Amino acid sequence: MKFRIFFIIIFCFLANVTKADEVFFTKDRCLQIKSTIQNLILTSDRQWEKLLPNPSNKNVALELSWTMNLAENYSNIYSFFCTKK
């Protein structure tokens, strides 16, 4: 059992070392993330318009909350990995 755990740890280490020079957040990928954020913001605007006439509609409120949380998460990823410091 100890040998298997040791082998898995060594394998994970070597797999990470061999791909260490690969950049995951390329410029194209960052542009795709930015486009996704913009689409999520536009979607949340449409959901706000659906929610305003009937504020007690829980399904629309839940969709709006989910969309805004997703946009926030993508924004955090974009600001951390795609902006120059």
C-alpha cells in the first residue's frame, strides 16, 4: 500500500514537472473568459428586467443570483490570471 501511494505521488510530481512550461491562461483563453463575463452580465440584465414586474418570482430571482455569482467567479479568475501586475 505504501508503495502505491509513493508511486502516485512520484507520478503526480513528474506529470506536473513535464507540463510546467505550458501556459494555461493564454491570451485567447483570457479573451474567451472576458467574452463569457460580458455575456453573463447581459444575461443578468435581462433577468433583472424579468424580475422587476414581479419581484416575488423566486425562480427568476434564483436564476439571477446564480448568473451574478457565476459572473463574479469568472471575474475573479480573469482578474487573477489574465491581468498584468
